[in-house]
Amino acid sequence: MGVTNSNKVVSIDRIGCDGTLKVTLALTAAPDITTNPTDIALVLDRSGSMTGTPLANMKAGAKTFIDIIEEATDGVKDGVIGSGSHIGIVSFASTATADTQLITSVATLKASVDALSAGGNTNHADAFSKAIALFDPASANQKVIVMFTDGNTTTGAPPAPVAAAARAAGIIIYCIGLVGSDGVDVNTLNEWATDPDASHVAVTPDDAKLEELFAALAANITKPGATNIVIDEILNDDFIITSLSSPTKGTAMMLNAHTLKWRIAELGVTASEGASLEFFIQHTGQSSGVKKVNASIQYSDDEGNIVIFPDPSVTVDCGVVVNPEDCPVPIDFETVGCSDSIMVDLGDSYLESLGRIVQMDVTVKNVCPGKRVALGVILTEVDEHGLEYQRGMKAITLPAHDQPTCRDVQVKCIKFVLPEDLALPSDNGQSICPTRYLRARVIAHNIDTDFRCCEGILTV
């Protein structure tokens, strides 16, 4: 059966700007049909558009499919499907018919295929319903529907809900499509089939290729699980991996902050088996929006299973961010030749001096929409006796935001310059760049208010 399911999920769908979430990768694989008994409903289109060579080639393909499954179950061509597996035939046109039940006789199955004749409309919903009815819900066998069709639905109920109910019940659906006179809809086959589409849907415009498609599908169903699995995951640049748990199967390692590799020696070789890997990621970008978790994820194994993982996204909310000061505009210049020195005029600079730059961020909590905020930041330096010395004050107006509710507002890059000639002699001049002890106070209040002073009128 090879890989029968692959999944990737995130623990939450909304995080803050620097929020974290858990990502889970999961795989399920099942062994070959000899150790994983399988019941297969072979569903064959005999509508009017199949008249002539399409019907003949479909019959040849269906019988080749039966032969491959039969030999895979016990290793010999003895006319009997072994190891507890079964095949049943359902054919359909305007209505569907269970031409056999789930049986093991190759001769009876082939005779039912040979007896088919073309005519009528195309009722896929009834075909799925008759196929589902073949299976015994109490049976532990894997359940598979192989749907062959050459056209779109022309009668009966919509088939998609019936196919969805089958998948929900654990039935694996494969679809083979022939581009017939009324044009098979590949997107519809993808909707019916089990994911991933690449390994569960095959289409050809040439009915001579049908036997080849049926043979390839039978070989896929009999695959012996998966061996030497390698999964390479690369995160979107907005995220980094913060921790990686040990997988339930195999080994995983981080190659860098954005990349991990998961290796599994074998999965589902002797029995149906699952494996999962959990890791935590953190958003490190600066912008809000819907962010895809993955940049890419690649799968490979020795059996050539085609595995496609989902591509989850998460909504990132960075809140309201205010940058009250721009970084200084850089001045570009260049050196030419082998000069020992150059002279550069850097222009004018205002109210700044040599020394250290202190850059601070602050978050103003619960700022309601439509309200401007006055923000004051006072910086002092503290000496060894606890005395404070003024080092500057910034007064900033935060513009009103239009978010629907009160929000936290981040104010970033509030810069103060600390000239070295103002440094306190706390280390008795022992170092060039002494430790300096600073203290910041933040004052914020709303500018806009509905309050009005009462105007009293005194009457005598």
C-alpha cells in the first residue's frame, strides 16, 4: 500500500508578532497486500461513450489489474486471490450494478468484466454507493475503491458527498480517467480521490494506455510500505525553529534555524504504522498578516511513493507599531586608489555628540481607537549614592489608531545620546568606558477626551 496518508498541522491559527506555535508532521504507511489484507471494489464505467475500443481496452486493463493483485497476494498465479484479500466488480451507466460481491475467484471476476456492454448515461453517485455497500464494516481489511470513468456525471445525485462519506469511513479512493467524448473533469477526480492527488489519480487521452494505468495502480496498491524515508522541511523566513522533539519513529535534526531533516529507516513494512514529529516555531518577522509556515517540504523514499503535505498558514498580529524617530540618513562616500587618508565632509548634525546611544522600546497598553496619546520618556543617570542626574527627555505624540478594539501600541527606537564627558566617576576613572547606571520613566496619557468642565450659572 505504501504511504496511505500524510499530514501537517499547526496548533493554533493566530499568534502575536513574536508568538510561538507547535507544528506536527505525520505519516502513515501500510505494508504490501500479503500482510495487509485488502478488499478492493473495482468500479467500471460502461456508459454509452465507452462503446468500441475504449470498452475493450478498459476490460483488458481491469483483467490485468486483477492478475497483478492476485499474484501479489500469494506470489503465484493460481487463479485465487490469497492472504485474506478480495476483489468485487461494480459497473455503472444510468444506474450501477454489483456484478460480483467481494470474492477471490479470478475466473469469476474476469467473466464479469468480459460480460460488460456499453450504453446509457453516467451515474457516479450510484456507483460509489454500490461500491461502499460491498464492504463489511466489521472487517479489519483495508478498503479500497478503484473508480474508472471516461466522462462527467450526467444523471443521478451529486457524487462528491458520497465519495467524501467513503473517505471519512476510511475507504481509500483511486481514480482512473479516460478523456472521453464528454470530457472527463480532472478536478472532479481529484475531489473524489484520496489525497495526495498525484498518487491517487491518473488520466490519459488514449484508451490504449488504460491497461498500463491499471497495471501501475495495482503495483502501487501492492507496495511494501516505505523505506529510507527522508523529509526536508524549510520554514518561511518569518519563522525560526525554537525546539525539536524526538519523533515517534526515526531521527530528526535541525540543520539551521529554518531547516530540519527527518529520516525514517522503514515505515509500515510489516503492519499499518504511523509516525509523527513535533517542533515549535517562533515568528520573528516585523509585519502582520497571513503567513505560510513553509517555504518548502520535500519527501523521498526508496519505493517512490509520492507524498504531498498540506501547506498550513497562521495569522500573525503584530498590533499597532509606532516608530517615532527615523534612523539617521547615511552619507555615502568611497576611497579611490592607494591614498593613506581621505577628507570627507559629512554635512550638518544637530544636538548630538560623541558617546553611547541608548535605544529603547516601550509598549503602551490598552490604547483605544480614535485616541491620540502623549508619551513622555525621561532618562536619568544614577550615581553610587543613588542620586539622579538628568540625561534627557523625549515627548512623543502617538497617532490615533483605527483598530476595532483597544490595542497595545508598540513604540520602537526611542533614542538618547549619552556623551562620555557626562559619565559619572563611579569607577574613579579606572576605565575608558565605565559602567553607567540609568533609570527611565515613562508617562503616557490620552490627548483626546470627551470631558468638559461644567459651566455653572449663579442666579440671585
